[in-house]
Amino acid sequence: MSLQKNGASLTKTLAKALSFGAALLALTGSANALDAFYPYCCPELYRPDPCPDSCNYFLSNYAVYADFLYWQVNPEGLKYARKGGLSQGPDVEAVCGHIATASCEAEPGFKIGTVLDLGCCEWDFYAQYTWLGQCFSDSLSNPAETFEGLLIPGTEDLQPLIYNQGLGPDQDFPLTLAKGEWDSSFNVLDFGLGRTFVVNDCFDFRPHLGFKATWQKLKYNVRYEGLIVVEEETFLPVAVDIRNTTDFCGVGLRGGFDAAWRFAPCFSVAGGIAAAAVWSDACVDREDFYSINGGQATKNIDLHMNHCALIPVMELLLGLQFDTVWCNTDVFVFIGWENQVWINLNRFIFIENSGLEGNVGNNSYQFGPAGNVAYQGLTLRAGCGF
């Protein structure tokens, strides 16, 4: 019975694969048929020719554009503190808790690019550079509420710790401040070749293939402040600063396609999809500084790690474009939304607080990917062609 089920499942899977392949071949081979049929549903008034002041739909010899970006960065794995959420016993109901993480904000950036017609069968060369700087933070500082740091190393080597230190079980002095701050610089250069296929009067399809180069610096600083008991009824302020840094400079293949559907004179729904695989030697650093009573800080942790990483990148852009001819120059503007996901780019060295309940072992280092870094936001473009 099991073999029969597996055979039936394999047969269905093979049938679906063959059906999909046949549909894809049929779709690819029907481009000419669609081109012949589409003028009936896409009137010529959408593409008047000749008309010197009408919309222009032909590839310029040389085009430049500039984008204003208002993007938000969403890094994963930035949890730095915990407030409540755990029961004090098997028969005690837990009160809803909270995991604190640095909150993201939108920041401005820019993109500049160019497209050069190679004069051969609609082939073109393209290049674009993107820059974005991000800085945001989040903190917990209510002394009336108990919260605990998630990234404080729980080892005897770094005693005294600054959480839950007091005179007795009924006199605990938790953290007075926990703060996480993200700071990053995003530099990306995309370049390669593309070819525009005019499927019909109202639809253009442009596959492209090239390279993606990037140089980025990711910083995540966490600060804890609290009190320790030096002797009975004598307390001193202490602070721990945890500085995480990742330098990532890499290059890899990038490919995808752009498309534009003209639904009215001069107006198009435009966008594209791209994917890349960026290879690099990621350099990751962690330094912890401990200070007491405002004195000289001591570096308690100094870790460095270099390792090869292949980072997949997914890109998606969709929006509305207006293009026309003005003074013998092609002019176009675009407004849309863009998403980029850099998979497993967050590779900070984390050390969990093993003093918290439920944690096992001391100095539990967590290496490797801690999550994705995603960018998304508004893209405003203006450009011209000659």
C-alpha cells in the first residue's frame, strides 16, 4: 500500500512537471501570435506614429535617471532584553511579557543609473549605484519594571553581573536601562546587459544579466546600565557596552527581468524582479566594555571572526510610470515600492545570558546567521533619454 501511494504521488508530481513544461513552451512560442492579435485590444492611439509631441516608446541611445529612496531596513535577530512573560511556578499563571528589539524607521537614500543602447538588436548596457544610511534605536528604562538583558555573558569571569544583584531574594535590583542601537551603511553597484523585447504595442519585456557588487558595514550596539551591591546598603552604577560589527564586501551574479504594460497614452504599470548571489569574506567583530561608577571601561570580550559567505538577494519593484517627449528629449518619471531581502546577512556573534532561567551552560556563543536584513520603501524616479 505504501509503495502504491508513493508511486501515485510520483506520477502526479511528474504529470504536473510535464504540464508546467508544456505550458511554458507554449507560452514562449506564442509571442508572435500574441503580437499579431494584440493590436485589436490595444488601439493604435496608445502609440501614435509619427507625432513629435506624443508619448515616446522607443529605446533612447543614452538614458540617465536618479531615484529618491525613502526606505526602511528590517534586520532580524536584534533582541536585547526581556520583560516578564515567565511563570514563577507550575501553578502560577504567567503575566504577558515583552521582548525588546530595536525598532526600525524609514530613512532617505538615493540611486543613480544609466542605460546605454549598444545599437545591436535592442541590447543595452546598464549600471546603477544605490546608497542608504540607517540609524535607529530602542530602549527600556522604567525602573519600576523588572527587565533582564539577553546578551550579557553569564560567567563568573565577568562578575559582578548587573542584573538581579541585591541583598537577598526579596531585594533585587534589576537593570535601570537596556538599549539597542542599529547603524548601517548600504552601498550597492549593479551592472550588466539587457535586451528589450517589444511583445506588442503595449507590452515590453526586458530580461537582464550582470553582476552585483556591494560594500556594507552593519553595527549593532547594546548598552546595559544597572546597580551592583558592593557592601551592605552600598550601591554603585555599572554599565556594559556590547559592540557588534559586520563588514561585508562582495560580488556575485545578478539576473532578472523588467516589464512595462502601457494601459493608457504615456502611462505604464512598470516593475521588475531580480535575484543575485553575492560571495564575500564576512568580517565579524564583537567587543564588550565593562565600567563601574563611571570609571575607565575594561574590554571584557574581544572576538573576531572571518568566514566565507554566499548571500542570496531577492529584489522586487512595482509602480506607475509616465513618459513623454519634451524638447526632443525622452522624459520619464516613476513612483513605486521596492523590496530587497538579503538572506542570512545578519551574522553577529551573540552570547546569550546564561543566568536567565531556561538557559543552559555558560558563555553560550551563537555563531553564524541570525536572520535576514530586508529593505523596503518608496522609490521616486526621474530621468531622461537622448
